[in-house]
Amino acid sequence: MNQRDKKHRLEAMEALGRRLRPDQVVHHWYGEEPTLVICPSQAYHMLLHARQRALEECGNPDLRQCINCREWDFIGNVNVPRQGGGSRHSGCKSPNQRVAHHLRSPK
Ligand SMILES: [Zn+2]
């Protein structure tokens, strides 16, 4: 945990008036107003980051970027690993195969 994370944890504990459990993670973002979010787990924290990045890069927080073809698509069309790591289309195994899933366009 770096100094900034420790500071955010302290701020969150102050706002809550109690200590955080070790598995709780504090997410901080600098939007129009600096905001702290107390996440129940690191997985939830990663979800917030993924949604935030999607919103910033493609305008829709529900989309995920395929690490192979770099396209943004709905969860379900891209497989999102639970343990983190890159999302990808199931038919999109390497950048060389990036054309494959575009041929199966939805009806
Ligand atoms: Zn893809």
C-alpha cells in the first residue's frame, strides 16, 4: 500500500468513524468533486476502475475492451476474467484473428 492509499484509508475511516476491515479497499477518484468509495473487496475496486475507464474511453461504463481487437463490447460478448486481467472475445484469441468475431455479427 503506498502513502496515497494509506491517506485515503485514513480519510475513509475518519468519515466512517470506525476502522476498515482489512478486505475493504478505498477507491478514490478525482471527478468534479474528489470522492472516496469504500469497496467491500479488491474485486469490487477493480470493477469500479474498469467501469471508470470504460466511461472515459468509450462513454459507456457497461462495455469492456477486448485486449485482442481493442474494440469495446458488452460483457457477455467479451469474457471478463473474475480474477482480473484482460477481457476478450471468445472468438478472438490473438490479434491476428481479430477479424474472426466480426464475421459473426448479431442478427
Ligand atoms: Zn475481440
